[in-house]
Amino acid sequence: MNKKFNTYGIGNALVDIEFEVSETKLKELNVEKGLMTLVDEKTIESFNNDSGLTSNHKSCGGSAGNTMIALAQLGQKSFYSCKVADDKNGQFFASELSDMGLSSNLGSGLKEGRTGQCMVFVTPDAERTMNTYLGITETFSEEEIDFDSLAQSELLYVEGYLVTSETGRAAAIKALSFARENGVKTALTFSDPSMPTYFKNGLFEMLEGGKVDLLFCNREELLVFTGESEIEKGLEAGAKFAKKIVMTNGADGAVFYENGSLVSGRAPEVKPIDTIGAGDLFAGAFLYSYGLGHEVQTCLEFSCACASKVVTQYGSRLSNDDILLIRDQFFK
């Protein structure tokens, strides 16, 4: 029986606001470079009111949100469960999802509160530093999950950032369990090195109910999570939690690991200016191509091509024209 949706995603809905900053300004802001840091409402307001910060890009985001938008751009029919408030940012977020043709739970009405924001600071070396105010998405729970739509999906995609909240982690665990019981494949992304660094036990809790079918991570996330210092040993240790692992490794491309077998894919050589969203876009491109049954190496290299393109520009996603051009170059 054909399912209604290819992918069902759950994650923290955030409006990404991006700033180009110098190393000096980053130090002045007193934020830890290269990581995602959770901040309170007072801190996010101080950034909003800082006259020295000028944004040149705003989009609806969050880790899973970026991936789900990539899938929608590629023509996949998918559903995204999230939580935003009935404020300007929440209305912006709901409208953009609708414009992208992405089904979601937001049609049932927005909630009272404040929509989450992610302030993304990009330094001249292309490193992105994220300070995130979760807002209403901190209370994301199983109430936001449309279990009927999940049962009618081929795969559930869970973002690692949900581990930071009690209700979010519980919702992820419930969704993963429900998916397994209803024959829905499962995938999880660590989302950011700070998740296995500071929330490793929570990730263990999310994964202990059974192996996910597919785990997305980058090299640093894998090694931190497994406690290993070498990629090969990290992949072997990660296999306790996932049947298949896709690990990105920056300019060195990506690898696919299953049952002790490794497949590698190369990445195009580019000069990055902004790495925000690269991993999320990679995951979307891989889910799309792998789901269509293409060769693993081709899937890896297609996904690397998409991620390599997005790091050459500001913003977390490609234009429709750009992503479809890359798609057509690989899959004519």
C-alpha cells in the first residue's frame, strides 16, 4: 500500500536570523564560537536590540525544519510537526511552510506564547555560532504529533535538538516507538556537536528503545557520542544504535556504514562562506535520493553537492532553481 507521505519530521521550529560578524564582535557578545548554545529570553532580546548587529537573512528553520523544506523543494510529499506561537515570527513560519508545499500540524491553529529564534553569527572563516531561544517550542510534546499522518508515512525523521527538553525528548521517544510498531522506518540526526556533548544520556534514552534505521551525524558528533577517537571504531560503536550510519566529514565528503561495510562519497571543492544548514540540507538530499533507490555512492555525492553549494552563500537553504539543477545533474 502506498503511503500518503514519504517523510514525517519532528523538531524545534525556529526562525533563523543570520548576522555576519567579526571575531571581535563575537567575543564582545560573549558567546562560544562554533556551537549551538541555548539562551534565555533576556539574552535573545539583547541581541535583537544590539545596534551593532544587522541581519541580512531571515528564514524558518530549525534542524528538522531545514531538512523537511529541502525534501519539499525536491518534490517529496512530507509532513512536519512543530510548535510556533501566534506572533509575527510564528505567522511567518507557518506561511513559509505552506508556500513550500509542506504539510504540517500548524493548520490546527497557532499557540499563545513566543516563537523560538535562532541567532546565527557567521564569522569570516565561515564558522557559524548559534544562540537559540526555544520559546514555545521548548514545550513541544506528543500533542503536536499527528499520529494518523505518521502511520501514513514511509519514514520518521527526528532531530537531536529535541533532547534538550523533557517534553520534546518524551515526544521523540513516543514517536519512534509508534513508528516501529506501525512499520514506519526511523531516522535520527544528532543536529549539532553540542547535543552529544551535553545531552548524551538523553540521546541514549531516545535510542535505547531499538536501533534507528538510519543515523545522521558528522565526524565530531559521532566521536563524541561513542567516546572513540577514530572514525572506524566510532562507526562500529555507533552500529549498536543504528542499522545504517551516514557520517559527513566536511571537505572530505561523507561515508555510509552498514554491517561493517563502508561506502564513501566525495564532496566538490568549494570556498565556504557560511556553513549554516549544510548538514540539514545534506540529510534532506540523502533521504530523497536514497528513498528513490539510487546507488549509495551517488546518493552521498548528490547530497555533498547540495551541501557544498549552500556553504558558498549566506542562508541555510538553496533556491528552488539551484537544488533542482543539482538534482537534474545527478538524476536525469
